[in-house]
Amino acid sequence: MIINHNLSAINTLNALGKNTQATSKSLQKLSTGYRINGASDDAAGLAISEKMRGQISGLKQASSNAQDGISLLQTAEGGLDQTHSILQRMRELAVQSASDTNTSDDRQKIQSEVDQLAKEISRISNTTEFNTQNLLAGGLSDTFHIGANANQNIDVSVSAMDAQTLGVASNIITAASVKAGTTGLNISSVSRSLTDKTSYTVKVVSQTAATLSVAKSQTYKNSASVAAASLQISSVTSYSGTTDANYLVKVASVNTAGTAVNSITYSTDNGTSWTTVNGTFTSGVKVDGINLKFAAGTITAGDTYSFSVKAAQTTLQLMQGTSNVGSTVTVHKGDTAAAVGDSNLDQTVSLSFDYSKLGATASTASFVSKSTVSTAAILNNKNVAANANVVAGINVSTQDNANKAITAIDKAINTVSAQRSQLGAYQNRLTNTIDNLNTSNENITASEARIRDVDMSSEMMTYQKNNILQQAATAMLAKANQQPQSVLQLLQG
């Protein structure tokens, strides 16, 4: 028997320490509900569960993103729903105006309401917003992130839904008086996109006191070549002018390559005429010793073609043979005229035009007017000037125009319906996405729980065992500490 080292007490103390530590871990697991509270509990399990936690949080946020996307789309559709209602009312008014039981005054009142409805469509387009983003003004192309990982997106686009884009509003230059003796004609810049078979008409009437009005002189209309997105203009097919003396007539400044003028007819006052095709005159006329080069398809940007008329009181006509629509601008002796948009007259009685590149889509062509069209002294030095205003609204002022308006409104309704259908498809896709995200979140959460969460019943059993062992070790340590005292009995004996 030894007393310096109580091995029984030492062994019991070690057992007590282990039981106490095990009991503490069990208490921690039971109090937190986690089997893994630190890397020492399960290093591999901790790494796996942390990856799963990232997936779970990402899936939750992706589901929230999809919900926000649905809210955005519902906001846009709400605006289009109101647009649909307005278009139906406009169609109703157009049908009403199409009947000749209405007087001109009746149709004027109908037109007034149609104009206001068109403005409201544009207002809805310009003010429908979600989180400060305009939804219906055009150019909206959003990306909704609907996954837990990178580049898991849905791309959403919404077209412009204003009255002009829908084709139920047009820019009409109203009549304005021309004041003699003033130089400079200013017309506000107008940019119009021509779609389908919509027509836009502007006429210049030259008189002693000239007037700018809207009629059927210059009509810009699409054609098969426009539908094919080729760089060809199908308008302004002829220019003619009657000169009083020696003047220069030219077609200049073509800004975009396209189909060239392929024939020129030169007529004198006695009825004799000559025609040039692809730059060669067919009968004996010489124009300043220069043969014109108007071969089809050869006009390029910046080209200028001109020739001089030597005889008095003659007529020169330039024909664009490949066009299917067009008009004539005529200059008479003693009159002053200015063509609207990119056409102008100067003191040499020159006529010029240009046109911009067709739109990106195959069915759209764009004609953009310059901000200023000027006239200068011609013949009798009558300078003219006028200002024109631009107003919006489809025309239902006549029975024929009302029928055209019905067709235009039907197309607008179909356009809005197509956009709403697309928005509905986006919403249904996002709804299915949310369901899938929630299912994935549920499954990954269950997997993470199996790795990280504690089995409470099993851990309670472990805790009870460790607790009993701890109490037993404490009692046995007390007994082991009493063993050295038996040596005193031997000393007393």
C-alpha cells in the first residue's frame, strides 16, 4: 500500500473529467439543436453543410427575386390593361364616326375625344413605373436573377406602348400662313417611324401668299423593298419645274446609298422632249456637255447630280423608275414653294432631298425631317416664311378616315394583346420557377439538417448516460480519496 500516489483517485479523476466533458457537449448539442457546433465536432460535415447553407440562402433570395419580377410584370400588365380599355373606346368612336349619320360637327367632337384618349395612352406609357423604372416607354430590357448560382437568369423585355408606337397617333403639320417678304421657314423637327401600310402626307402649295397645308402631294409609304429592309426609298418619285430663264435644277445630297433615278425626261415648250436612261440621252440634246450618270443602284452617300436648262419656259422632270409610290413638286413662274422636311428650294431653283437609314427591323422605315427648311429669293424675289405646329391623334373626321382608323386601332389592339400575352408567359414562367426554387430549398434544407442537426432523442440518452457516469465518478473519487486513511489504523495498532 502506497500513499504518495493514489492511483485509484487519479483514475477516477480522469474518468470524471471525460464524463464531465461529454456531459458538457451533450448539453451544448441539446441547447443549440445542432450536432455540429464547431469544426472539431465534424470537420467534413461542417464544410459540406456550409456549402448547403449557401445554396439555401441563395434559393430563398432567388425566390424573392422571382416574386419581385412577377410584381414588376403585373404592374406593366396593369398599365396595358388600361391601354386596352382606351383602345376599345377609340375603336367604338371610330365605328361611330364611320357612319354618315354624323355631321362634320359631330365628327369634330368625336375627334376631340379620340385625341385625348391617344394622349392618355402615351401618358400611361410614360408614367407606368416599378421601383422608378419606366415599364412601357420602350427600351426596358431587364434580367431577373432566379437561381442560387451565377448566370441563372431570365431576360425580360417590354416594347414601347405609347400612342405613336401603336400607330394611333400621328404628327400632323397644321396649316400656317406664309408671310411675304420674310426669309426662313422653321418647322419643328419631326421623327416618324412608318410601319405596315400607314401613310403620312405633307403638301406644299405655292401661291402669291403661300400656305403650308396637309394634303395628298408628298406621301411616304412603305413598300416591298422596305419590308425586306433594303436601303431603298419608295417616295418622292418625281420633281418638275418650269423655268423662266437660265436656271439650274439638281438632285443633291443623298445621304444613304440606294436605288438611283434611272430616267430623265427633258421637255421644251414646243412639245419636244428627250429622255436619258442610265446617263445616255436617247435623242439629240446636250446639257452643258455633261452626260448624267443616273444608273439604277449606283447612288452613294454624298453624290450630287446637276445640269442646266438653257431654254426659257421649259419643263424638266426627273423620274425615279423603281418606286411604287410618289409625288410631284411643281414650281410655276412667279410662285415660291418650299418642300417640307429634307427638300428645299434656293435661288437657283434647285430641288434636293435626302433620307435616313431604314429602321433596324425589316418592316419599319424612318424618315426624319431637318429642323429648318429655308427659302430664298426666286424669280420675283418673293421670300416666304411660316411656322407650323404639330398635333397628335388619328383622323376620324371623314367616313373614309374613320374606316382607316378602325384598321389602325385593330392593329394597336393586337399589338397590346401580344405584349400582354408575353407578360403573362413571363409571369407563368416565374411562378413555376418559384415552385421549383421552393422545392429545391426544401430538399437541400433537409439534407443540411441531416448533417448538422442533432437527434434529440439519441442525444438525451447520451446525456443521461454521461450524467450518471459523472455522478458515479464523483462518488468513487470520494471513496478513492479515503483509502490512504486506512494506513492510520495500522500505525495505531
